[in-house]
Amino acid sequence: MVAITWIVLVILAIWFIYIFAIDILKNKNNLEKVSWVKTGLIGFVVNFFDVLGIGAFAPQTALLKFTKQTSDKLIPGTMNVANTLPVLIQAIIFIQVIQVEPITLLVMFATATAGAILGAGIVSKLSENKIRFTISIALLVTASFMFANKMHWIHGEGVAIGLHGWKLVVAGIINFILGAMMTAGVGLYAPCMALVFLLGMSPQVAFPIMMGSCAFLMPPASFKFIKSGAYNKKAALGMAIPSIIAVLIAAFIVKTLPLDALRWIVLVVILYTSVTMFWSAIKNK
């Protein structure tokens, strides 16, 4: 199962590189006026700490907003496109052993991917103000899960490595929703972990399910954003390349850091950005 998963992830990575490269080359003389340095630093920092457990989407939203590297409308698409390759590489590196029943994995991966394709199609067509409202809510949801995790409210004591019957149906439906929400900026990891725990599964199976879901859903979702032009090409490229380097450094060299204080700081920044986005949407209504 691990070998099959790796092969599919590598195929997805090659396919996505081709799609992304074609779009960049086609628009190479019409790239947006953003800073390679700023976007590169943003991509490197958020993906470095993503590997170490901080998460990428929420702090990345805040940094893109505060540094004005792209319009609010293009933030969801830009983040999804920029983070696709780093997430695929993380999955290839970290999915070493999958102790989950194949049918459960298949359902979770397929529903998350279907949700992301639907979500990307909807988000890419939203107005800038609707995007601001959506991001504001997405950040608030993310902050809630981060706070719950910090307070140790999310924990698992189950032992199951697979789901059956109504539990499998519920898991598929919720993962579909989470896949759709991810395209708007809600990180999938924390809510997916909570779902796994609530359905009585072993904590050990949470990692392959949530990482695999993200790795499988992001390439097709990003393709939708690329196809519709609903992303900042230069910002996405500027973040993607340093992000890959950051993932490799964090995974193979650093591996772990004391990050407790940083998580609280990130939580405050996320809440502030959520309020800022909401206020911007209200003012421009």
C-alpha cells in the first residue's frame, strides 16, 4: 500500500509540475509585480514550520495580507498552488508505514479530493469581498482548532484502523466538506484529526489519513485555480521553490524545535488577520 501511494504521489507531482510550468511559461511576460524575496521568505518560513507542526495556510494568509504580495481575492488560489509540491514532498517523505484499512484510505482520499475540486471551482469565482468573508471565517475555524489542540481537547483513545458502515459514510461526507474548505484556506490537518479521534480510530492512523488527503486533493484543486487564472502566478512560484527547500531542511536536518511559544504567537496573528479580513469586507461592502 505504501509503494502504491508513493507511485501515485510521484505521478501527481510530475503532472502538477507540468501544468504549473506551462502556465508560468505562457504568462512569463505578464507576471504580477510582487517581490521574489518577500514571497520566497514567506514560502520558506511557513513550510519549514509546517513540517514541524505549526501549519502553513493560516500564517501564510496573514503574511500575504500584511506584506501585500497579492490581492485578497487571489490568496486561496495562490496558497493552494504554492503549497502543492511541498505537501506532496512531505507526504512522500513521511508516509512510511500505513496501518489503515485500504477501503478507509480510499474513501477518505477520494472524498477529500472531490470536495477540493468542487470547492476550488466555487472559490475561484467568488468576488473579492466574499473571499474576505470566507478567509475570515476560515482563519477563525483554524484558530479554534489550534486553541483546542493547545488545551489538549483534541486527543484520541481509539484502537480501530478502519471504518465500516455508517461511520465510513460519515467520515467520507465530512472529509468531502473539509476538502472543499481547504481550498478556501481552512487547513485540513486539525479537523481531520479530530474526525478520526471522534470516530474511534487509533491516533496512529490520523497522520496517513490527513496527510494523504491533503496530498491527493491539492493537485486537482490547484489545477482548477490555474485553469481559471484565480491565483497570483509570480507569488505562487516565488513561494513554491523555497518551500520545497524548507521542507527538505526541516524533515532531514532540523526535525524538531521547541515551538510552544511560537504557536501562541501564530494563534494571535491568525485571530488578528481574521478580524482584519472581516473589517475589510465590511468596509467595502
